[in-house]
Amino acid sequence: MKYLRFRRILSLVCAVALLSALGACAADDTPYKSYNLDKLVKIGEYKGVEAKFTALTDEAAYAYVEEIFNYYQMPPGGIKDDPSKEAVAEGDLVLFDYEGTAEGATETDLKGMKGSAPLVIGSGGFIPGFEEQMVGQPRDKEFDVKVTFPDPYQNSATLAGKEAVFKCTVHAIGSDYAYTDEDVQELTGGEFATLAEFLELLKPEVEDDLARQNALAAFKAALDNAEFLKIPAKETKFWKKQLEQEAKANDISVEEYIQGGGYANAQALLDEQVKKELFAFAVAAKEDIAATEEDVKALLDGIRAETGQTGTDDELIEKYYYGSKSLLLRMLTTDKVSKFIYENAKNPPPAG
């Protein structure tokens, strides 16, 4: 079940959720212990914050499934049907069956004149005059479309200039594409027959994913209330090195990496990373929040369970966390802070 394993491992690695979004601090075993955090940041109000949270809905679950299909570069094979559209109109995206006949058509011609296809009405994707005759047609009712093939007609010399009749049936009318049961069967090798089954299976993962997104939203809302007094040069230096390493790992320049992240320049990115950390560890100190050896063990055991790997702790940390256990501890601590803020936010959505 490669498609699921990918998602679960991604979730485990990001269970420290704010891996790139919140960052990690410099490589000592007791992060920020040498600083007087009160002189670096005034954390402001971090309980009862308001943010835009996403609840677990069918739409959220479907968006999660779309991510999986996109990762495997599988385009949707269907149309998202819109019940409010009672008949085909100009500009609609439709899914329809068609089967044509024409005098003198060869067996190859007839084969090419039969099928099922998506079509934007008015796009000119079919023979001239074809799409205009689809306007006004309802779902699931057969109708005829009469057209004349262009002359010359590059797809078939025998059809050039010939009249043809296509029997058509529209099955879906909408404005966007959608994944189908057949798409799920292809992705899963037939393990799941329907999209509904697949969505139901993935809902626990979707809930975990949304919890991480909501925790990040709460963290950002609380971060906006903070006032930063000083940025430690030691941490900026660490993040500069990290930035260079990540750009190199992605085979791009630092400038391209910065632009891809939507930052004006390197200093803006570095300042943001350090500010997030200062805030996270200041809250952690006030609320007595810290990652433990047990947290590390639970995370690594989860990765082993999903991947079947039998590597040592050090080997897994090397593979997933740049070989730095102290970095992992800091990331886990930051994750705990974000969850704490979310759990104490105003009106978080109910689980499930």
C-alpha cells in the first residue's frame, strides 16, 4: 500500500509539524538555555487566540485524497457534477458518451467516433457545430448531434466533408474535474473499489493532518501578539547555514530558494525563523513544556512500524532529521507548544 505508506510516513515526519514552518534552533542539547528569553521576546497573549480553523468534513477529506493523486501525478478522470445545473449551458464542463455513424466510414473511423469524454462547451474541442447542439440537453437522456466533418479532415480522409450523426448522453454537468471510483481502483491496484471507501479509510489521517494545520494557524495567531526585542546572532548564523544546505539539497541557488518561499530576501526569512523559535521556547519555558526521550522513541517507533525499517535510532534520525537528535527534540518541543496553543484557542473545531 505504497500510497498510504507515503502519507503516513509524511505525517510521522511532520508530526513535529512545523518542520520548515517553525524551524529548529542551533545545535546544543539545551536549546535557548543560555538566553534570558524575557530580554529577547515579550510573548503576549497566547491563550484564547482566534484563527481560521478547518473542521473534518467530506470536502476536507476529498482535498486530502487530491493531494495523494497529485503526488502520483494522476489527473482526475471524471467531472464534479453540479446538481444546480439542470441542462448543459455554454461554458459548462460536461462528461458525455458519444457514438457516431457516417456514410463510407471505415471500421477504424467508427472506432474513433465512439467513446466517453470531458468537454468544455464552447471550447471548440469537437467538430464545428457539435458543441452548440449540446446546449440545453439534460443528463442521462440520449440525443442526436448532426454535423459535417471539415474538408480536409486530418484525422480521416474518408470522413472529410461527410455528414455524421452522433448519439450522445450527458452524464455530468459541472465546472471542475473530480476523481472517480476508477481512479481509486487504478491508484490502489484494485484494493479499493470506490472513492467513498478510500475516503473513509483515510479520515483518521485527514483528522491528524487538519490538527497539524489548525495548530499552525493557532501558533501564527499567537505569534502575532508577540514583541521581539532582540534577535540572537548565534541563531541567525545557524539558520543561514541551514538555508544554504537546504538550497543545495534542492539543487537550486539560495536566491531561488528564498523566492520560492515568498520572501523578499534572506534576512527576512532568517528573522522569521528565529522569531518563531524564540516565541515557541519562551512559551515552553512558561508552561513547562518540553520534549522527552519517550517522545523521541514513540516517533521513531512509529516510523519503524510504517516503513518496516529495522534501523537504529541514530540511523533513522540521520535519514529523517539531518542526523541531529537535538534538532528532533527541539522540533518536538515546538510541536507541543503549537498543540498547546491550539487546544487553548477560542472555538477550535471538534474532532471527527
